[in-house]
Amino acid sequence: MRQIEERPDFDEGFKIAEGAEGRLALWLQQEVSQAFSNRSELESEWKAALASYEAVPERRPVTFPFEGAPNIVVPLGAIACDSIYAQSLDLIFSVAPVVTVQPLDERYVKEAKALQRFVNWMVAQESRFSAAARQSILDDVQFGTGIYYIPWVKETKKGRIHRVTRQGPRIISVPPEDFLVPAGTYDDLQSARWVAMRFWCYQADFDARAESEGWDEGRKARAHASARSDDVRLRRETLGHESGQQQSKPELFELLDIYCSYDID
């Protein structure tokens, strides 16, 4: 079973000016590299926040006030974060229903009730709002930022025939370290020059995505060459007692979905 995001098709009348695609690629490379460089200090703060949450000592071994002194960190950060996190979840999910439909006119009361039943089913069964909210709220408490991404997702199953088993909007929690914007973007994402989301996938998922989106061999090669490690992601895996060696495997791909405003036509 694989999940594939649906993307809008370009208008048939859309034409790319000669050489514009290469200029766009160069511009994006420069912008993304600069954005990663500009947020290096922020990533250091994220790593420190994770270490504080896990109560990881900063110095080992300890030689003051004497050799072999105990190096203990009281998890005050985790205690405070967990308290805020629990209050946030209780504030949101103690209300039933979580999403409420209200008619703006008394003529539409019957329709609002029908839509409410649909929304209740969608929130509980299809959108996976609860799972995404629990992760993003934790990111918000730990890092100060929580991010949702809501694409149209198709779940496909490949046997003797390739068929779509279900499809619909899906709420996905994006880790803050995998969300990128230009420096100086503080409020309205719609006015940003570009917005990027980073995804990590293995060979099979990469091939399925390349096939669904019609990538050529050149794009596949560039995507393969771009695979690298990420300090914050490695920190998460280390503190979560997961193996960080998987990022060195050649079949791991680092993909960036970039939505930009650029005069290419």
C-alpha cells in the first residue's frame, strides 16, 4: 500500500520561455542553500531544546568540583513541556465535536446537520486530524512551531492490477526542520517568495513518486545526488534511541517540494 499526493496539472497553454527552466533551477538552488545557511543558528537552538527535553548533560565527563562527579540534569524542560502539551490536547479534544458546523441562516439548519455528520466522519476516519495534531502540538511546545500540510492523497495497491483503494484530503504533521522558507518570513506564507517541504523516502517510494509525476532521468539523478543527513533529524533519532546510520544508505532520497512565485512564462 502506497500513499501518493495528487498535484494540479499545468494548463495546456502554459509555455516555458527558452532557458527559463535552467534559470529557475539555479535560482532555487541559491535560495534553498541560503535559507539552510541562515537558519543554522535556529537549528542549534532546536537541538539544544531537544537535549533539554531529554535531560541530556552538556558535558561529559565531569571534573568539577572533583573528578568523576555525578553529571545529572533535572528534566525541568520536559516537565514544563508535558504540562503545556497535556493542557493543549485537553483544550482541543475534550470538546465534542472537535469541528463544529454552524448555519449562517436558519434556512440551512438541515444542511448544516448533514454536513456536521460528514465532518465528524471525516475528522475521525479520513483526515487523521488527531494523529497530526498530537505531533504538531508537541513540536509547537518544544520548538515554538507546529506545521500542518493538507494534500489530496491517493492510497494505491499494486497487485495484478494497479488500483486506488481510497483517496481524500489528509492532514500531515511536517517536522519544523523539514519546512523551509526564505529568511525574514514571519507572518503570511502566501506572500513568501517560496515555501519548501522536505521529505525523506527510500528507493521504492521514490520510484513510485517519479512514475506518478513523470520525472525524467535527469531529475532522478539530481534527487539521488542530493541525499544528505540533517543534524536536527539525527538528533531526534539519537534521543529516540533509533539508528541514525540509515541516512548513509544510498537508497535514501532527500526531496524538496518547492512552491514558488517566479516569472517563468
